[in-house]
Amino acid sequence: MEDPFLRAARAQTAARPAGLGRRLAARLVDTAVLGAAVAALAVPLGIKAADHIQEKIDAAKLSGETVTVYLLDGTTAGYLAAVLGAFLLLGLLYEALPTAKWGRTLGKRLLRVQVRDIESHEPPAFGAALRRWLVYGVLGVLVIGVVNVVWCLFDRPWRQCWHDKAARTFVAGT
């Protein structure tokens, strides 16, 4: 049986931040996979929302009165909540769980990179993987996710994005 201290020392010595090109390619693969899964739900709900809004506009025209038609109402808000909920749930299943179990998602596996805890250099615990995904996902939805992703260009020595800093992780080349 291998000494755990020797194994940890070897892992820390071998751990180097992954190249930015491989990280970007892995993120693009992961975004495409998750985006396709969420789109499978979002497109039908978006069509229903558009039909609902068009019905409201048509009813307003038929009334002959000047009326305000709100795009966001109970129905469309429900559709939006369902899409956001699907995004968070599918992100949990696709990003957080595999990151906690293996340190990688499909995109990271294809590009031979791995998420590691900054101290132990092992895959992060589930809480850290979930925090990493939530920070990435929420910032992405809020559009400041671009700054989050670009942050690793300037961060030294581990090239961490904000979601890595929040989870105390880094992306290593394998």
C-alpha cells in the first residue's frame, strides 16, 4: 500500500496549471453539451411563451382599446423559471457531480485537464465543486461571466478564474 504522504507530495509536484488553449476548448465542449441539454427544454418553452404573448397582443388588438401588454407575466415567468431551474439542475448533474467524483467533465476529459483542490491537489469535494459551478453559472447568466473567464489570463500562479477562487480549485493539465 502506497504511503498517502508520498502520493500527495507526488501529486503536488506534478500539478501545473493547464494551458489556456486546452482550458478554453474544454469549456467550449462543456458549454455546448450543457447548452444543448438546456435548449432541448428551452426551445419548446420559448415557443409556448411566444404563442402566449402573441395571444395577449391579438386580444388587445381585438378589444379596440389601448392596453399595456406585459411580456413577463405569470405564464412567461413560469417558463423562464423552468428554464433557469433546468440550467441549474443539469449543471449540477453535468458539472458539479463529475467534478467532485473525477475532477473532470466530458470536455475536460477530452482535453486532458482536471479540476483540483488548491491545497490537496485532489479532485474537489462536492461542496467546492457545487460552489464552483454555481459561481460560474450565475456569473454567466448575469453576463459578467466573460470577466470571470478572462480573469485567468492575468491570475498568477494558478491561473484561477473567479469560480476557481470561490471553490479554492485550479485546472491542471494531466
